[in-house]
Amino acid sequence: MTSTTRPKTLLVVDDSAVMRQMIAAVFDLTEYRVLVADGGPAALTQAASEPLDLVITDWTMMPMDGGELIRQLRRLPACAGVPVLVLSTLSSEASKTEARAAGANGWLCKPLEPNTLLDVVACLTEKTERADSASA
């Protein structure tokens, strides 16, 4: 990594402190920079002040669920094209359809293998990087 390249920044959003810690720990030995938020309102505050490369969010949270968080992120100019990955214990097609309609780019069910999460995040951030290069 050169001095002009910033590390890719991930925002992990989950109302469970244990889940935030577990997800962030997956990226400990990587070059990703991980920020955490305990829910939608905190995530929106961070998204407005930090350039993000990917958001990983739980679906079932209070007071703002994952769907509402994604819809609000998509309204922020800086986050309109940022990939969003949902991690949830839910696996219903209705929830997945609602997530896609809100603007999610992927859905993984908990519990999951750390390597699966790393692979999906790499794929989503690489697609964004290629799209940015093509538009430059």
C-alpha cells in the first residue's frame, strides 16, 4: 500500500456489541479499516463524516432496522454507491427481497464462516473500485 492510498473503510452496524466485536475481529489481520456503530442513527452520523467503502449491517435492530438504515444511506450523496451487505439470522425470501429493494448488495446468514465474509467483502469492494476507476 502506498502512502497515497487509504485503506478501505468498512462500517459494521449491529445492536449487539458481541456481534460488532466478532465481525470486526474477522478483519483484524487485513488491510481494512473497521468502524463500528451500535445502530442506524450512529451509523448515519459516521457515514456523513467518514468516507466508506462498504457497510455491513444487521437487519433486525431497534430503533431503526436495517431496511430503513439502507434507505437513508442511499439518500446520502457520499453513500449512494457504497455497497451494503446485510448479515442476519433471518433467511426469508421476503426479507431478502425487501433488502434488495432498499438498496442492499448482498445478504449473508449468521452464523457464517469468517473466510466467507472476507471473500464477499473483497468481491464487493473490488467491484466498487473497478467502477470508480472506469468513471475516472
